[in-house]
Amino acid sequence: MPAVDKLRLEDALQDSPQTRSLLSVFEEDAGTLTEYTNQLLQAMQRVYGAQNEMCLATQQLSKHLLAYEKQNFALGKGDEEVISTLQSFSKIVDELNGLHTELAKQLADTMVLPVIQFREKDLTEVSTLKDLFSLASNEHDFSMARYSRLPKKKENGKLKAEVAREVASARRKQHLSSLQYYCALNALQYRKRIAMMEPMLGYAHSQINFLKKGAEMFSKKLDGFLTSVTKTVQSIQEESDAEVEAMRVSQQDLLSVGESVYTPDFDASPVINKNLIQKAGYLNLRNKTGLVTTTWDRLYFFTQGGNLMCQPRGAVAGGLIQDLDNCSVMAIDCEDRRYCFQITTPTGKPGITLQAESKKEYEEWISAINNISRQIYLTDNPEAVAIRLNQTALQAVTPVTSFETKQGSHSSRYLHVLLGFYPSPLNIK
């Protein structure tokens, strides 16, 4: 059997727009399957109803044949032979009625019931997990919004720890619900194959058993085909069982990560990579909604060459939000929020204002944008150039360990050195 499409469980935690986009394809497939399954069940219930009607009809026919003897015909000469013949027919119909009854029971057990179980168990489970995943995602977004609004100037350690725990709990809950949802959608790709073939396998076996017992007619060729289908179903079932077990083990491994994966700013002194020439992740984007009012939207950003791209959830691809070539970036104080920075255009016009969720993300985004703005990505070995320039910058001034340390003279001096005294990579030899 060809391999089935699967959602990567490893992508559940990051919850990127690409993963959400792929998830929507699986959800659309599940929706189509649900609609088709309902229609299929109606058709099969109609067949089962017709077979039940056949049982009642043959039972009534048998009784009616026996009732001939009790009729008071005015001209009843020669009725003895008719009565005897009809009694024999009645016995045959009774035997056939037993076969029809057995066929109806087999159709209920092997054709209708598997589809009902598939709909009530597998499809309902996917629908329920989808709702739980949506609730967990909304809860995580709410907790992240609350965390992002924590004040910077009058930082309350107790409040920050409480909100961070809330974020970690919501993120863990979303991670768990997404893993369960992904596993169910992946398993559904196997189950839908079985669920479509297994009922028809039961239908065919029931009809053949009925015909074999009733007319002693059976096709060996068809028997071989059904044997092949049975083996295929068994093979898929074994593969499905193995995949479910593998996903269960993978889920346990992915859930065994430390608190640092869930909690923003878990590490007070994170390792900062200032040599990045590309970066991706969620940031809060500041938007003006009026003369003095603003909103902050949590969006997914990534760099592509010299461009800063933004991709909202549900979008198929990202869109250009800022050309970074020759731009400058600096840490700023903005609405009493932490980890804010602003990108300024080459003409000196203030550009977009962004907020990172942690110290590590904050400093790495600033470093990455700074490196990209100098067009390092156009060189033959951009990583080496970035390392060399940053090492030279550190040697030229007293190092500042954090862009957040009093974003005044020291940070400005450091950024001035990085942004002002080094030539474009096009002139770097």
C-alpha cells in the first residue's frame, strides 16, 4: 500500500503558520470524510432495511402459503395437490427466510456497525480533539497576550513568575492537545482506508454466504479476491498499530522536555547567537489604530534574504513587511513593554516596532537584523563574515552583555559601532 500523508509531531510545539496550513488540509480531508461517511451509512442502512423487509416478506409469504388449506373455496376439487405443493413451498420459503434473517444479522454486524463505530469513535474523536485544540490555542494566545503586557519599568517579580507559569501551563496544554489532535488525524489516514473497505468486505462475505447456503453456488475467483482484500486490511491494520505505537512513544518523548521549552525567559543568562543571518519566530507588531491608540498583534516573522517577511496564521505564504538592506535597528522603550526594538529605514524614517517574548529572542532578532542590514548575506561565506565583524566590533568597544541594559549611551555606542563604522559586505575582502 502507498504511504499516507502525516503531520510531523515535532512541529506541534512551534505551531508555525506552515504547520497550521498543513493542518488545515488534514482538517478539510476529515470534513470531507465525515460527509461521505454519513452518506455511505445512509446507503448501507437502506440496504439493511431492504433485507429486513425481505425477512418479513418471506415470513408472511410462508404463512400465506399455509393459509391456502384453510380457504373455503366454492370449487375445491384438486386442491389437495395444490395444498401439498404449497406446503412444500412454505418449508422452502421458511428455510430461505432463515437464510435471509441470518443475512440481515450479518449485514448489521459486518456492514452497518463498522461504519457507525468509525463515525462515532474515530470521526467524533477527531472533532472533539479539534475543539480541545482550538480552546487550548485560544488559551495560549490569551496567556501570551497577558505576558506581553507585563510592565518593564516597575517589574513585579512575583507577578512575572505567576504569568510565566500561566504561559507555561497554557503552552504545555496546547502542546498536549496538538499532539493528541495530530496523532488522531494521522491515524485517521489509516482508519479511513479500513473503514471504507471493511464494511464492503462484510457485505460481500454475507451475500456470498447467503448464496452459497441457498443455491450452493460460490465463485472461487471471488473467494480469492476477498481473501486478498482480507489480507490487505490485516496488513493495513498491522501498519496502523505500529504507527500508533510509534506516535505514542514519540509523543511521550516530546512531552518529556524541560520547563525551558515552555517558559519564556526561563534562563536568566541565555546563550545569545549574534552571528545570525536569518531568523524566524513569533513577535508582537505594534499598529497604530488612531492618533494616540495602538494595538499589538502577535504574528509570525521570518527573514528571507534581505527582507523581513510576515505570515499570519492561516496564510499560505508570507508577505514582505520591511526591506532590511541598509536599515538600522535599535532597542527602544515603548508603552512600558519589555524587549521592544524598532527598525529604521535607510533614510532615517522610523519603521516598524516589534516586541520579542524573551531576552534571548530580543537580542538575537536585533543581531540578525543588524547583520542582514549590512548585506552580509550577499557574501560567499556570510556566517564567517558575521562572526568576524561582530568580533571586531567587540574589540573596538567595551562589550555590552545585553541590549536591555539601560538602553542609553552604552547601547547606542555599541550599535553605533556595529552600524556606522563597518563597510558594506560588498567592500569586505
